[in-house]
Amino acid sequence: MADIFENLNQPEPSTPEVHHIFVDEAGDPTIFDSKGRSLVGTKGCSRYFILGKLTVDDPTRVAKALTDLREQMKADPFFATAESFKPERRRTALLLHAKDDLPEVRVKVFELLRSLGPTVRFHAVVCDKLAVQKEEEARRAADPNYRYNPDHLYDRLTRSLFAKFHQVADRYHLCIAKRGNKNRNAALLQALDHAEGDFERAFGFSRGGIAAWTLTISNPEATVCLQAVDYFLWALQRFYEPQVHPVTTEVTRQERFLNALWDQVAEIHDLHHGQPQGTFFTKANPLTLTSRFGELKPKRKKP
């Protein structure tokens, strides 16, 4: 696990507070179909899998601000008759979700999130599923009975995300967005426990072990701050996942959404870019299309 401990030069200052952390994902950990064939990059299967956490100084304030904004838009004639605002659609009328929200709604949410300044701080771990696919194929070649489990990739990223030297507190209230119908509390606690062990071995002191953590599994409608994480993750996903224009077939990635929130991004750890331990994108090493993909202009998809 040495690869997740390379960002030691500029650790964030520790504080003796309770930290409120909200975690969600973008993309999916699926790699193979039921017959073992690769699905990565095909329709409905992402190229990248991202796990992100948002540390929020005052969750009550942020939740109220997001809820108030949504209620204001519901009462605004400009939005009231839009499909996504109809209660039966169970979209923006109930919660903010970047994928489903109108562009005009996204602008307002981005403005609100930016207004929160350093009271919210975003970290993420990004993995290239094609690189993971090669690792999994090598394991399957060595052991024909081996089968890939998408949950293991999620747990791997959880361990990586929480073993780093970010802000340290006395206690941590962690809320994770529910995934499907399975109860994975035990697996998540085990991943956190492993992360605590990784942290102590790397830095020589304990954050309190697993006893310092309180874990809640929730959903964005019940826990509004998960809606804020969703927006950060959507911005990062739009940066990584290529978009193909249906007419011109131009392949593009969009960095403007990530740029809008960059002041509140503390760190993006790209596990499969650059050195063996990956690359840490920070204020000192910004994540841009040029720094990550070497792209200066859109590329056309080959016929």
C-alpha cells in the first residue's frame, strides 16, 4: 500500500474537531460481463471509477442552503413546469442530482457550492478500469477459478481514500451513499479498519483507530450533503469520461465544471497515471486536460 502514501510534502493542518465526511461514487466498478468479457468503455459501462469524499464543516448549514435553493426553484415559474420538477418524475422536485438537473439548475448549484468556500473540501481517488482489467486478467490466468468482484474495487478505493494524511480530528462522522440493496456495512468497516492500519504504519501515530469512526449508510434524499458530493463527482466525471458528439463524432472532455469548483478541491489521486504510485493533482499540480491527457484541442473519433 506504499503507493497511497506519497503525498506527504504538504499535509493539511490537523484540528481537534469532529469531521463530517460524505462519500459517493461516480461511474461504476463493473468490468466484465457474466461470461468474463470486458465491458469497459461500452455503452452503460464507464471507463473510470471514482470515489470521492466531501468534508463539510457545518452539514446543517449546507443542507439547509441546498434545500432552500431547490424550494426557491420549485416556486419559480421558470422551473415549475419543467419535467424534472414534476413530483411524479422523482427528480429535482425531490433532490438535486447533477446528471438529471437542468443546465440552469446546475449553474445555481455550482454558484451555491462555490459560495461555501473552504468550509467544504473535496478529495477523490480515480482508477482507470482498463488498467484494473489487465490486473484482473493476470490473476485469472494464474488462477482459473478466480472471479472478479466489483465490491472489491470499491473497497480498494475506500481504503486508498481514507489512508492518506488529510485533516486529522478526534472523531469522524462518515456518511456513505447506499449502493444497491446489499448491506455492506461490515465490509466498509473492514476497509476503514485497514485504512487506519495503513495510516498508522505510514505516519507513526494513530487517528484513534476504527473506534473514532461513526458510519452511516444513507441516500441523497435523506442526507442532503450527499447531493453536494454528487455535484463534485459529476464535475470530475465530466472531466475524465470522453463525450462523443452524435453528429461530428468529435471526442471531447469538459474541464469547465471541475475548474468552477477547483478552489475547493484539495486532492485528486489518479491511481493509474504517471508514476507507479499514481499522480496527486493538487493546487500545486492542477488537474487539467493538458496535464492529464495532453489534449490541447478536441479529437475526432476514428471511423
